[in-house]
Amino acid sequence: MKIFKISLLFILTLSLTSCFEDQDDNLISASEINDFVWKGMNAVYLYKDEIPNLANDRFTTNEEYGNYLSDFAEPEDLFNSLIFQPETVDRFSRLIPNYIEFEQQLAGTSKSNGLEFNLYLEPGSDTEVFGIIRLVLNNSVASNLGLQRGQIFDAVNGIQLNVNNLETLLNQDNYTLNFGTYNDNGTDTVDDDTITSTTNSQALTKEVYTENPVHLTTVIDVDGENVGYLVYNGFTGSFDNQLNAAFAQLQASNVQHLVLDLRYNPGGSVLTASYLGSMITGQFTGDVYSKLFFNNDQQASNRDFNFVNGFDGNAINSLNLSKVYILTTNRSASASELVINSLSAYINVIHIGDVTTGKTQASRTFYDSPTLENENINPNHTYAIQPLIANSVNVNDEEVPPSGLIPNIIILESPRNFGLLGNINEPLLAAAIADIQGDGRFNQSSEIYRPIKTNLNLKPFEEGMYLDTDDVIINRLNFN
């Protein structure tokens, strides 16, 4: 038995309360994967009381239970049938076909060429698509090739992108981006904007890559005052020390203001989120930062996360600020929203950018094992479930609304206004600097031009909150 640090504990008491005995499972004719899916959802699902088929007294015999499971040909069919209002309430629970690959992604490791991008319909077209590079990850294939945020591409391997082929073309491990230029033709309207193809191109190859979510840390002189600027792209617990080191740099620079850029941060560890809140402040150690509430069968698991002054034996580098600027897009979710929601109960949070995703629930990975933990896992398959299991609120019991958090200053990224991150003229950062200078607040001046939704370049935390497993039955709670 290993010994674990109390600060990292999240022990979920599992109560498999079905009416039949587990030792009789061999009598059940349905798939063992379906059996695992139902038992896991019955034990931990946040909205269990809203799903009649998950009731503890739903089945009276093994035969009845087995017949129920056999009605579902695929585990996905059963799992989806147990989700509460998937279009509006539970948009985030998921069934994981391969938990081994998924765990690698949660640790920040996946195959990547280092590019993240937005995709848009070309002005005046319902089918043709172009992309814009929104982020070039540090020390990646793309960064080593010199690619930059803001570059436009309209074809892959010489084939024009459209709504039907873009996922096939961009999901390849090897492809060539064909670049174009964007022209607003000197007007404020999008309809007459044009994309012009060029002869420039770049071949790219995806490699196994581990992302440090602390993307950029810098200090900007604004009228003689030091403004810290931090781009943070994921609440990945294995990089907590790097996050703390970034705050050591800001602390050493005696920053009077902080602009925290979470525009591409879809979430991660709520424990890391409490560390981040503690780094921004420092004057609230021991006070409640956020709370979690579980389903009626798991009330013993309800817990608080507090502001802290250290972790893993390391002192937290705190700025003791009473005001922070936070930049978001509609991709900012979960732990990013938790930081805004939790800090706003204590200090002045100036929220700049787009309305956030709207994710207040937490989830965690469960495995097909006797305890649903990641030991003694059934070797016959690699399925895992990641259902919503808890609701998150701040110290005042306020949730993040499902419609998202509305910024104080609304500015949407658009192909018309992409600037380099950290440049004082980049629109979202420029709005924060203007507010610091007292030059008045400004909102979006051009037409709204939103990217189309795809499953491309999603991070493992995208629009979800996760509990990441740490050894045996002790887990760290994660948001995504």
C-alpha cells in the first residue's frame, strides 16, 4: 500500500447498489462491457435520479438485467441512452473506447504537428472553407518550421477545403498546407471579403508531442507599470511546477497588473485551478475557493477546494493582486470558467473576449474493475467511462451558467483581427491595456465572424471537466 499526500486526495466511495450480486455476473448474457457501463453509471452519475433505468431498484432479477443489457448492440448505444438531456444539460459525459490513449492525452502527450486552427466558411459560400492558425505550440514541428499565428490556408495537398473533406484532409498524420491571403477590401462588412490562394505551402508531420500548457510568460511596460501577461492553455497537473515558475518570474518583476490569457484553455485539474487562484492572490489562504457536490448516493464525497500557500512541499509564488484581467473565447471552458467564477467572489475580475463554453460540472474516468479504479482492470477490453459526477460552485454557491460567462468587454477573434499573442496591439490584450490605462473600454467593432464547429484539433479537456487518476483508488479531480 502506498502512502499519498492528503492535499491530493479525492476518494470516491463507490456503492454499487444494484439488486443483484456481482458474483452472479456470469449468468448475465449481455456484453461484459455493457455490464460495466451500467454499473459505473449507476454508482456515480450526477444525474442518476433523472434516469429511471439507473434506479437502484430498476431490476429484480439477473435475467431481467441481462435482457435489458442485451437490447444494446454496442456499448455506445447503452451509454448514450443513460445521458440526461444531452443537447442541453449533459453535453460532456463520454464513453472512452481506448483509455490508454486517453490517459496519454490527459498528461499532455499526443500526436501533433503543433498547430491549432480555426476553420471558417469563405465569405459568400456555404461549402468552401479556409483556416487560420490560431496557435503554434512551442518546440513543435510547426514552430521549428517557422509557422505563425494568423497564417491563412485554404487547401490541403492542393485540394480546396470544403465542409465535406476538411476532417479527412486535416486528420492525416502527414499533409501539406497550401496558404492563402485574407483581404477585407477596405470595408467593415464580411460579405465582400476574399480569400486568395498563393503558391506558398508547407509540409507537416505529426509526432508524439507533450505540451507544456504554460505557453508564454512576459512582462509589458505600460506607462511605467509592469503588466504580467501569461498564456495558459490547459490545467495539466504534471506541469504545476512550470506554472509556479511562471509566477515566480512575474513576482520577481514586481508586476502591478496581470493579464491571464485562457482563450484556448478548455480545462483540466480543479486542484491546479485552485493553485492558480492562489498564485494570483495569496491573501486568502485557507478560505474556500470552490466546492463540489455529488449525486444523492455519493454525498460523502462532497468537498471544498481552498486557497493554499504551497503544494508538494513547494511554496506558491503569489502576486497578492486584488484585480485580474482574464481573456477568453468560446473555447474557454470548465477549469477556466471555474477560475473566473471562484476568483470573482474575492477580487475584481475583468473578463475580456467571448462568452465562455458554460461548463459547471466535473467528471472522472472510471474503469472496468471491481472498484471502478485503475487497478485490476478487466483485460478483455479498453473501454472506460467518463460521466459527469459533480457540480462545481464558488464560495457563494454560484454556478457557471450553461450559457457561459459573459465578458465585461466583448471582443471576438476574427480572421480580420488576429494578432500575435503578447503583442500590445493584439485586440484582446490591447483591450486589457486600455482598461489599465483608463482609456475607456471598447467592444467588438467589426461583424461577428464565428468559426465553424468540427472535431478537429480538440484537446482532451475540450468542453469537459475531468478527474485524472493518480495511483490506485486516490484520484485528482480535473476539469475539462
